[in-house]
Amino acid sequence: MNDTNLPTILLVDDSELIHRLLRVRLQNERFNLHSATSSVDGLLMANSIKPDVILLDIDMPKMDGFEFITRLKSDPETQEISVIFVSSANDPGIRVRGLDLGAVDFIAKPFDIVELKARLRAALKTQNLIRILAQKAQIDGLSGLWNRSYFNKRLESEFEGSGRYKTPLSLVLGDIDFFKLTNDRYGHLFGDMVIERFSNILSGGRLCDIACRWGGEEFAIILPQTTMFQAFDVTERFRAQLANVVWPEHPGLVITASFGVCDIENSELPPNPTNLFLSAEKAMYRAKEAGKNRVESFLKIVDATK
Amino acid sequence: METNLDPNLNKQPPNRLVSTYANDPEIRDLVLEFVREMPQRVRLANEAFMRGDLLRLQFWAHQMKGGAGGYGFSEISKKAANLETAITTKQPAEKIFLALLMVTNLCDRASAD
């Protein structure tokens, strides 16, 4: 049985002899090994299991390794997967072509198993570092939450998933009340502390929710598989938590935030990520206008105008 | 004058081609299986050649080229590569046959220990 915490290797090779050999040779390594005996099956598997590394033969019928890697790298879903060519081709031109097409390494057949394992480990290590760097580029430095660019991408993909699986999706926008005044009166260092504390509250909610810093004192939380009414309750807890924070530096100070909540079902038409965002934003402005330190849902606005 | 009528009497037993992984416990069983399957593999290759099924023979050579080395038989891999090249470069049948013979001779000598 596969251990989901371990990295995944996909072997794409038309030789049953190689599959048999590597199944035994790699059985004690700390990764899960999947096998495809044709390039067509390999591409399908790469898309579904998203392996960390693909060990790829070059000389295969129907679609050779070069065409395979070209397709793999042109698909945004699979382009980050590392590829190591494993081939008996001795021509340096072939190796260069493979590397130029995006492979991270080339192992000659017949391979030395100790070398193959070492190269696999190196590829996995590099892949992991790339992943950490990519993740860091999407994290806001001050708050530790996802940044705006990640939010945009994630909202798109959650929206798509919600449409595909017919599940609800909510979006919450939050804005710290009187933040400019707080900064002016208590200093920017304290302002940063407020941002950090609020971020901790937002990221301390449900594990499935995606808290992001939209910019400045504005925050967005994506709540997959959550209706607007459920999201309202979650947000109300955020609101209350912030309002109840005791600030030892300034006893008696109360910092609050205003929130707008909306889900796909109730957002402005046509349903799309932009309209979901605009609807949540309108609800948030309504919360500001209604006196701040409150949560408003977009549905309430619609009802109020009827 | 005494003559030797039995040609096999002077024939030396073929040198065994021992897998370089003969002492590797991790794949000992795999190598044994590989060697055990060898006569069947050789038969398939010969049959493909006799039928003129060069596509099948090319596939066979390709598999041996890529696989045999991993089981400790690099020499078989090299000769299989020659056979594959002979087919893909459309060499005359006798050259292909010669290349096939070179591989199968080695295959016949393959031994796990």
C-alpha cells in the first residue's frame, strides 16, 4: 500500500524487464513507485497521480520519450514534475536534447543501481527545494498568509472545482477597522503586530480554509465546500476573536474588523471568481457603513433592497 | 589410425556468461528467473526471424538491449543493440541473422552463478 507522505516516482518504460528489476531494486527506498508500460498510459498517470519524479525511457513505440516530455512540460498541471531520462542511447546529442527539453538528469542503461538511487534522491531533493521556494514566493512576509497572487490562482481553481463537483464555495473579505488611525496613533510597529495577530486568528480557523492577505489591512478567506450561512458563522468567530484581543501595549484598546461574506449561489451573475469577489466586497462595505465590527452577507443586501 | 567420429567429443563446453549480479542477494532471484526464461526468449527471437517478422525481432532486441544489462549481462545488451541497429538500418538478412546469432549465443551462455 502506498504511503501518501512519501514522494512518488513514476516509471515509464516499455520494457517489462526494467519494471520487474526496478520494483525489486527500489522496494526498500522511501518512495512510492508507480509503473506505466507505455508513454500514453504514462501521461495519463502523470496527470492523475502527479508524481514527484518520472523515470522516462526514450525509445518507446507510438510516442517516444521526447514527445512525452514535450507534452508533459506544456501542460500546466504536470510541467513541474521532474524527469530523469533512463536510456541506452549513447549519443551525446540525444542526452543534450533530453536535457534541453526539460529533463533534470540522464541515466544510461544498463544503469548502476547505486547511482540510479543516488540520482533519484538528488532529483527528489531538488524538487522539494523548488517546491519550498515556489511556496515562499506565494507567502506574505509579514502575515505568513498566502499572498494576493496565490489567492487569485487559488480562487480560480476552487471555483472550477466547485462547478465540477457541484459543491458550495464561499469567500470572505475582511478589513481592519480604523487601521490608518491605529498606525498613526500607535505607530507602524504596533500596526504590524495587529496584522500579525489578525492573521493568526484567520489562519487558526478550519484546516480546509485558505486565508490570504489581499493587501494592506485587507484579507480574504476562501472557504471550500461551505455555504454562505456556514461561512457567516465561521467569520463571526473571527470577528469576535479579534474584538476580544487584549493588547498589553495599549490596555483598553479594542481593534475590530468588518467582514463581507458571499458564496457562489448568491453572488452576482454571471457566477465567476470576479463576481464572487465583488459580491463579498460589497457586503464588506455594507458592514463598514453599518457601523463596522460586524459581518454582512451579500444575501442580506439583496433582501434589503427588495 | 584412430579417428574421432563424434564431433561433440572435441567440443568444449561453452563458457558460462555469469551475471555480474550473481552475488547480489537483492536481485538473485530475479536474475535466476531471467536466466530461466532465456531459452524461451531465444526461441521467440529465432521464430520472429524465421517468419520474417522483423518488427517483432526489433522489439525483442530493444527489450534485451534495455533490460539485460540491468540483470548483469551488459554484453547481451551490447549485442542486442547491434541487432536492433541492423534491423533499423535495413541491413541484408544475412547481416541481421549474424547479429541475431551473436546475441543468442550469449543468451545461451547466460548463467545466474
